[in-house]
Amino acid sequence: NAGVMQNPRHLVRRRGQEARLRCSPMKGHSHVYWYRQLPEEGLKFMVYLQKENIIDESGMPKERFSAEFPKEGPSILRIQQVVRGDSAAYFCASSPLGLNTEAFFGQGTRLTVV
Amino acid sequence: DQQVKQNSPSLSVQEGRISILNCDYTNSMFDYFLWYKKYPAEGPTFLISISSIKDKNEDGRFTVFLNKSAKHLSLHIVPSQPGDSAVYFCAANSNSGYALNFGKGTSLLVTP
């Protein structure tokens, strides 16, 4: 039973480009959470999605960031026109129920904006 | 607005001794608390949790204590082992929210 899979593990983008981060939840999990960890910081909640629905995006920056979790395929976190401040580790977690406390984390995508 | 605080960025303990990691929170609505362990280049791994209706939860070498009046919790690892060397994150949640609120982490080094 594979865990939460995130790809790519490392992503380098130039300022102004787009970044797409993918997350495949554990089998049987239909709830996905995205967190961001800035250098020397803890993880900060960004968005919570169920299949085809955004449930809570209170942690998402208002501009340039979007997330989706389609009926088929992985969840995608999309960052448009990246800036240096977007450089961080982005973690995805999944759970079988809508209980954040049972979430399992992926290994993360480290985004570097140059 | 840091609602979960881990004031010690790092801690060094000798193998076999007790490691005590501390965590404070400010939001009185938090009712569930968790500790995660994180190795470099990996995602956080759930370690142990405690509900606000309890003041202690034990799992093998790991014990979490909760002092609600002081809004403080601690993780005790005894005996500490070199493999315990990692960053430990304290996190909190409330019934009404989906988000886990994380502290900044404490880097534990267990020396042989």
C-alpha cells in the first residue's frame, strides 16, 4: 500500500514561470490537504480538498495560487508567476475521512525559485 | 500569528537519558494535540496524540503530557536513542477546523 506520493520531489522555476505540484493520496483516501513550510518555519495549512471540491482554502494566498482535486488523477497545487518568496517545501497529506488528525504526509516537493 | 509555539529550536540529549520537548499554545479552542517527527527530506510522520479530555497519553517510549490550564504540552522520550534524532513538531487542532496548526519545531540530537 503506497503512501502519499508527491512529485516532483524537487522543482526549480525561474521568476514568472508556473509551478505545478502533484499529490496522489493513499489508496482509499479522498481527502487531501496542502501545507507549506518556509525556511525555519513550521508547516502552514493552505487548502483542504475532497474529490472535485475545495472545502477550505483559508490558508491559500489570494493571488497566483490555486488547487484542484479532480475526480480522476492527482491533486494539483498550481502557482502562477512564481516569485522568490514562493521557495519552500510543499507537503501534501491525505486522510480517509475528513479528520485532519488521521492525515498521512507525503515526502514533499521542494520548490526553488531562481 | 503563531498559535503553537516551540520555544526551543534545538535540544541535545545523551543516549539513554530522557528527552523533553515542550510546546505552548494560545488558542483555547484547541482540543486535540499531536506530535510529528520529521527527518530531513521526508514528510512529517505522526508520533503520538492527546485529546483535551486527557492529561497524559503513553505509547512505548513516548509520553505526551497536557496541562490545559497552562496551555502547555510536552513530549517525553525515554530512553532516548540515536535514531530519535529528528525535528519534532507540535501541532494542534480544534473540532471546528480542518487545519493543523504547527509549531516551528525542535531539532533533537541524541548523542551516543
